[in-house]
Amino acid sequence: QVQLVESGGGLVQPGGSLRLSCAASESIVSANAMGWYRQAPGKQRELVAGITRAGSTNYAGSVKGRFTISRDNAKNTVYLQMNSLQPEDTAVYYCLHQSSSFFNSWGRGTQVTVSS
């Protein structure tokens, strides 16, 4: 099972930016998809952004135009660039790796807090 380690979270003011990283313990070239999810207190975990093996991306409507997901296969890393952050973006952000056999692995999450 691939190990995933998220980093880059923290406290940022509204309107600010953060870049999250998800480092995988093995090559992500063959992964069916990689993604970022988030879970706010008292809410269900939701998809934020995903990227397929072919490089196609999809985003939650609430982040479209503000967040960008990308992958660096050479570094076994997936990124989430988050701009124009708002308080409602506050959550724990989790990285997902979906293998070619559709097995899902999760990271332990990184906290993002947007507050003045």
C-alpha cells in the first residue's frame, strides 16, 4: 500500500494562498487517479480536486477557478495550489491515491485554517 504524506497546510488570512503537497512512497505514474479531499468539522469528507493518469482534472464547484491540482511524476508528488482562500475553505485536507486496480490509499491530512 502506498504511503502518502501531505504538507503545506497552515494558517492564512482570507484572500491568501497556500500550496499543498502530497508525497507518495512509490511511483504515481501508474496510479489511476490522484486527488485532494477535505473535511471540515461536523461535515462529510468532500472531493476538492482530482487528476487522472492522463492528466485530466476535475474540481468541486466551490473551488473552481481558485484551486489548481497538478502532479510531478518524477517527484511522486501531487500539488494543490489554493488561491483566494476563504474561511469556508478551512478544513483538514487529505490526499488520495487510487491505484490501477482501484485501491484507495489516504494520507493523514494537513490542516488548513483561513482566518483573520
